[in-house]
Amino acid sequence: MAKAQIIRELRKWLPNRRILTDADECRLYDSDGLTLHRGVTPGVLLLESETEVVQAVKVLAGHQVPFVARGAGTGLSGGAVPMQGAWVLDVHRMRKIIDIDPLQRTAVIEPGVINLDLDRAAAAHKLRFAPDPSSQRACTVGGNIAENSGGPHCFLHGMTTRHILEVRTVLTDGTVLDLQRDGGGIDWRGAFIGSEGTFGVTVQAKVRLVPRPPCVRTFLVSYSSLEASCEAVTAIIARGLRPAALEILDRLTIGAVEASVFRAGYPEDAEAVLLIELEGLTGEVEEAAEAVRSAAVGEQTIGIEEALDEESRERLWRGRKGAFGAMGRIASDLYVLDAVVPRSKLSQAISGIQQIGRDQGVVLSNVFHAGDGNLHPNISFDANIPEERARVLKAGDAILKLCVALGGTLSGEHGIGLEKRDHMPLIFSPQQLETQRLLRTAVDPHGLANPGKILPAGRGCTESGFRNSDHLKRTESILGLPEQKKRGVSGKETPL
């Protein structure tokens, strides 16, 4: 009955064609890029404006029905999977670049703007949007904000949070807040970025743009062992050099790339390749290039190629950016893991990961952001074979535990989502997890925004006090949740 009433209320202001309730249509939204985890949604709303998001949230909240915001669905941790009967708020149609200010080097955008589209628009002003996930041709900036996404060049430029100045968000009661970077007090903007949609829905953001570099040099170094490529990264960093990107692909990945539409001319006899990019002022880059070449070349180096023009640079990057897509040449399904280890433990981690693959009998390859130790072990498999799926999950569990044991952490850029939710006790104490629950309770007292994510199952959010008003008031007092004015990124007060 609640669903029928919700639909009647939605139809008062949302065209019926943008309310999807057919089971086959909704099935398209049951997972994100990580198909190991799936959910079921009773409905999908195709929203096109902030006003529609506010109205949708108010309708669902009025019936105590949860929701999950969704952009392009390219996430890899199950973050956009609808759980506990959540409706999907699809905001990918909100894709306006509202303003670009070349002097202030900022842009104001809607959440559905594609990452690469923003970068290309900024290029007209000799600027760029630095975060560059491998899925940047498809992923939305709103999704980047939710996951605090990274990418190859974040080794130099930092994660998404460094490039977001303001976030305009709709809370679970329909309140619209502008969370700013400056102004003192608690950094609610920082808390919102990377919260994976558990605090509310992004409807607008003001982002930082940076100048496009005057000089770029790109090298592809090939090695006779994967360990040698990891040691080269250590040698480069040890010399005090700071490339814009340091990316490693192993032999299996190279073979898949070269057999795909992403073919980049990588040497197929190499056990690994290291893609190095330098950027900056011409004199500095030229000096660094010689030092990098010296550090990267050793006894197990079997070749080095430099991109001599933009076309050859794009070719070398095409292979790296297309690596995950190319893995479809190996098997129908792919589990892309995301964990971080100290750079000094790269070789040890890779060796351990390869052993786990052998122990579990799975097809495992490696492509990763070597500069900051952000590993992406890829397990290729057939999801239609239950025993194979079970081995894949066991291997993933073992890999995450290995990375934590080596002094690393569970995620570098993909988020926790469903995939790593129950691994959170590996890195957080019960008290730390409870503090996170308290924060979530203060922002979303009824647990409506993207339920079932990040915090471990068991003592769930409802049990920790989502429906207890006294607990909520105590939480707000402890955390000092501000009575912020309802303002947009322009700074103007917003009537509701």
C-alpha cells in the first residue's frame, strides 16, 4: 500500500515516464560496477533538478522509506546498490556546468556532470579538473564526491576532497545545506565528501580547477619481473622526485590490453610495465626526467619508450585507462579490489596477492597506482559458477586482510560500500565505529540515506539509536551539529 501511495504522490509533480517501477527496468539498477553485490529496488526516479530531488526526498521520508542516490553507476564497492527497500534517486540527468570562472579557477556544476566533460570544458580556459579515475569517461563528479575518488594523477594533485570547495546537499528531511570549506568550525564539507551517500544527496558543487601544465613528459618502462617495477618506484621516490603519476600493469593485464580495443603497443614479453608521467614548468620537468630515467632503469629493465607527442602520450594512457575494460578478454566477470599498502611493502604485497590467487585457484592480475601504494588486484571469473564465485570472495577477503596486516588500509578510492563493510573492524576499534554511527545518526536520524553501507552489519544503525529522539539530541550535542543557514553555492539563502 505504501508503494502505491508513494507513486500517487510522486505523479503530482514528476512525469510518469520518469518513475520506473517495472521489475525489468528496475533490475538495471540492482548493482553498480561491482556485480558481486546486488539489491532490489521498488522504484527508480529520474530526477532533473534540485527541486525534484527535494520533493522526492520529502515524499519518501514522509513514508519512512529509504533511498540511494545514483550517478553513472560506475562505482566498484556496491555503494549504489539499493538495500532495505531503498528507492533509487537517479541524478545523472542533472549534468549542467553552471559556471566556469577562469580568474578564480572554479566551476559550479550539477552532480551528473561527467568527470571528463568537466575537464574538457575547463581546457577551453587552459585549466583542468585534476581527479581522473579510470572511469572518467563515464563517472559523474557527484559520484566522485560520494566516494572521494582518486585516479593516476592524484599522486601529485590529491584526492577529490582537495578539489571540492563547496557542496550543496539535500538531507533526509529535505533540508538544503551548503557545506563550505572555509569559515571555521567543524568541516562538514570534509565529512560529507567520501560519506558514500549516507548523509544526503549532492545537488550542486563548486570545484577547484588547476592550470594545465606547460610541460608534460611520459615514459613507459618495461621489466622482466613485477618486483623490479615496484623497486623502481621506490627508487624514484627515494630520490625525492614527485612524478604526476606512477602506474604499474602486470603481464596478464598487458596481454588483455593488447588483445582489446585499448591496444597501446605495450611490450607483451614484459612481466610488468611502469607508466611514468612528469608535469610542471619546462626546466623542472626536463631536469626531473633525467633523474627519473636513471632511477627507473636497472638490471631487469628490458625497454623504455617516451611519448614524443600528444598522440603517443594518449596511446600509452589508453592502455592504462582501458585496463579494467580490457579484462573482459579474459572472463565474463571482474572483481576489482581496492586497498592500500605502504610503498615500502609493494613487492611484499604483490607477492602475497599472487600466492593468494594460486591458493584459491583464481585468475588474478594486477594494475595499480604504485606512487601511493593503491593496489587494484583484479580477479577474472564466471559469476554463473557458484564455486568459482565463492573462491573469488575468499581470495578478496584474504587480500584485504593481507594489505591491512602490512600496515595498509581497506580502500584508497573505491569506498567501503557493501564490499568491505564487514571488514571495517580490521582497522577501526568498536569505539571508533560507534563514533561513526553517532555522526551518521546526527545527520540522518532515521537511517534513510543509503542504508546498509559502510558500517558493519550486526549492531545496525537502527539498534544504535536512529529512532530514539533522546539519543539523537545527545548525539547532536556531543558533535556540535550546526544550525547552518540554507544557502546555495552562490551564498544566497534558499527558500524551501
